Amino acid sequence: MARFLLFNLLIISNFSLAKIASFDLCADQWLLSFAEPGQVAFLTPLSQDPSVSYFHSKAKNYRIQSPNIETLLSENVTVVLATNYINKSVQHLLEKQGIKVIVIPPIKNLNQLLFWANRIKKITLSKSEIILKLQSVKEDTPPTETALYIGIGGSSPGTETLVDQAINLAGFRNINTSKGWRYMGIESIITQNPDYIFTTGVGTKNYAFVNHPAYDKLTKSTIMPIAQNHTVCACPQSFVDFIKVLKNAKK
Amino acid sequence: MQKNKYQKSIFILFSMMFVCFIGSLLIGKVNIFPSLFDSKSNEMAFIILSEIRLPRTLLALLVGASLGLSGAILQGFLRNPLAESGIVGISSGAALGSVLCISLGVSAHFSFLIPLFGMAGATITAGFLYIILKKYFNVYTVILVGIAINSLASSLTSVILNISKNPYSALEIIFWLLGSLEGRTMDHVILCLPFIIVGWGILWHTRQGLDALSLGEETAQSLGYSVKNTYQKIIVGVALCIGASVAVSGIIGFVGLVVPHILRLWVGQKPSNLLVPSMLGGGIIVLSSDIITRLPLWDTELKLGVVTSLIGAPFFIHLIFKYRKKYAGI
């Protein structure tokens, strides 16, 4: 208990005055979920792009900068939040200058999402209630309908992906049972004939894919476009809302 | 004797192409062969065959034949063993047009704009070449201006990639540039077919001029063939068939370069004798590469341009070493 309190105290003392900068789009989403504009040194320009950023309109209240080493040093940033895309040499260079770099790994399930949500909440001293919403997400009755999500570049999520978990939590059975993201191809999808096909709708490939004449003739799938900014980055709010969108599609 | 050998080679190539054609219809991620004879599931098999596999098989044939024919014509006309449609910049021009369409975002809602933009890119490039070389024509200028236009179009494509704000649109551009026939429909075939057929027709008419040119420019002119006229026909023909091909498939490398070299060893050096075999050879290579892309050996579908280059490059090196004595200076 004492250790836990000490750990929390350390976190609070370290980060209460922290000037946090984001290094990439997904780090933007985490900061937009938990941090106030005053705590954030800057977000990246992609945070305002509605096609990829879930919180694009909220991002307009924050400062925007390109996240290069020179900017980070000149802005006296104390913490940099990044995801796996950060170059290791850049990370070392920043750490050498005394900047704390927090790297969020690829999130594959709800537990990992909860873990990181708690951690970022502590760092930002946020009062957000999104963690409660995350904890209340539960699986409905056993899935009766099948679904497939076609993401960017035509690939679909299988097991050990957050999108797969969202599909299951929304009450569907994902027809892609392979591990990780995998490209399925029109022929495989047609023969498996899912009840629902959720697609980002953005991007030529996906559009051409679901508009292929073979789909019309063979499948009875309901094709639902879903904004791709729900699934580009793992972040608590977009995950909760994504499940809601999937459930609504079912209705 | 020579005629017999030519006919025999055409027959063999045609048979190989036919086998690849059937293979392309039957091989894929899903085994449709048993379903074809099962009355319960043959509707699905038939639709997969007619709506998915037939269009891409036809496109592979058209694109491969166009690449092979253009390579043979350009190598004969420019008397340069490295000539292919890429060297005159038309492929890059078509690619630039299509990439521009993807980056502007309009293709997300009207996917048919990609081939249309591609054809527009090829036409503008060909028009540019035509205007420049109308005034300052000779074979070396054709190669040099072609290389310059090719570099310019490639650089502009890189600029679009470089300034692309959305990483996913950049990803889509890169994938498109790697070449693929996946997801193409009969509409794509109908869109590119007229341009390709007219292009083939124009290129076919240059065959006697090419034979005459192989004896030297002066001899060709004394026989009544104008080098400039032949060139103008070639540029229009290549622009039509390669522009339309790149517009529907993306960039597919090495076919136009390798196929004429392989077949020259078989059917001889006479340029006109090389045209039909190169069309058939191009069709065989693109068809077989497309079959490889969809073999159920890999999790993802390989890109066609990647496979043609993987097959073409080592084979080309093999040819160079095997026949280096025939090619003086290599």
C-alpha cells in the first residue's frame, strides 16, 4: 500500500507541472482524451485531420506543431508521449536531454487499453470518466450474426486485435479467425458471406472492394461504412464509441 | 524453314498462353473447381469465375501483350536493348495522373476516375513528347527527352507522396504504384480495351518501317519510310496502349524489357517477326505472375509489379551472362 502511494506521489510530483508534447497521431488521441489544453505543449498536425483523428474538432483548441527534435527542445517540453512509431535514436536523443519519453505499445485488447488509460489518467491528473465507461463494456448475449471489418488497404482484423474485441463485444462473430491483421480478398469474403461488412469507406481500395459486382450478386451482407478515424488509433473513447456504432448497425 | 520456325514458336507461345489463361481462371484463394460441377454451389463458382477471375485474366492478357509489344517496337526503333515503355516516360505520366487522382481524394468516391486520370496523364506526356520531337527529332533525342520526362513525372509523383498529409493516402499511392489487377471488373476491361486495340493497330502498322530501319536510317528513307513518321505513330500507339494499361493496373515493370530479349533468341532479330511473339510472351508473363500473386501460399495478396520484377530481373541477368557473346559490348 505504502509503495503504491509512493508511486502515485512520485507520478503526481513528476507530471503535475509537466509540459507534455505528442509525437504522433495516436499519442494525440491519448492526450486529447485526458489532458487539458494548458497541459499540452503541442499536438501533431494530423490531430486535426478528420479522416484519421477521432478528436479532430477538439484538437482545434490545442497548439499544433510538427514534432521534430528541434521543436521539442526549444519548447522546453518535459514529457513526450509517443506510440511505437517513434524512432529509437530520436527517443535516446530526447532522453539524453532529460526529456521523459513514454512509449505506448500496440494495444491488442481491452485489458491493455484499461492499463494505459489508467496510466495516462494519472500522468495528466485527469478527471475523465472514460475509464468507468471502459470498465462497463461487457459482452452481450452470445453472437448470432457474423461480421467482417475491412480496414485501410483492404486488410481485416483477426484475433489479438482491439477491433476484433470490439466486434465481439458488440455481439458479432468475426469471420476472420486468423491472428492479427490479414488481407482476406474478395473471393474468401464472398464464400464466407458475413451478415455484416463494416468498412472504412475511405480509400479507393475499400470502395472498389465493396462495390464489386460480385458482392451484389452473391452476398446478402449488409455493408456499413464506418469512419476510419474510429480504428486508426487505439484510444478509450473511440473504442467505446466504435462498439456503440457496431451495436447500432445491428439494430 | 525460317517461316516454319516462326509459326512453330507462335503455336507454342499461344498454347502456353492458353494454359495460363485456363490456370488463371481456375487458381485462386478459393478452390472453385469442385463447385463447378455441383448444382448447389455452382452459382457461386460461376460468379467468382465470371465477375472476379475473368476480368483480371483478360486485363492481364491485354496489359501483358501491350507491354511486350511496346517493348519490342521501342527496342527495334531506338536500336537500344534497354528500351521499353518506361524509357519514353509514358508509363510514368500515366502513373502520375492516377496518383494525383488518389491524392486529391476524389478516387475514394469515384474509383473509375483513377484510370481516367491515368489516361489523361499518358496523353499529356505523349503530347509533350510529340511537340518537342516534332522540331528536334533524332533517335538519341527521343531517348534523352524520354528519360528526362520519365524522371520529371517520377519526381512529381514523389512530390505528391512527400506532401501527402494523410499517411493512409500515401500508403494507398504506394500500393497502387506496385501494380495489381485485384478487384478489377469488366468495366475496367471495357474502359481500356478500345484504347489498347487502337494502340495495337497503330503499332502494327509500323512493322515494315521497323524492318527497313534495321538496315539503317538512310536505307529506310531510300525505301520510302520516314523515321519521323514511324516515330510519331509509335508515340501515339504506345501512349494509347501503355497509358490505358498503366491506368488500370499500375506500374508493371520488366515485362517490356525482358520479353523481346527472350524471344529474339528464339524468333530472330527481324523486328516485325518479334511483334506477335512479344505480345504472346508479355501475356504469358503477366498472366503467370498474376496467378502467383493469388496462390494461397501467402496471407496477403502479393502485388503484380513486385512479382514481375522478381521474376524478370534474375532472368534478365541470366540471359545477359548466357548470351553475352552475342551482345557485343555487354
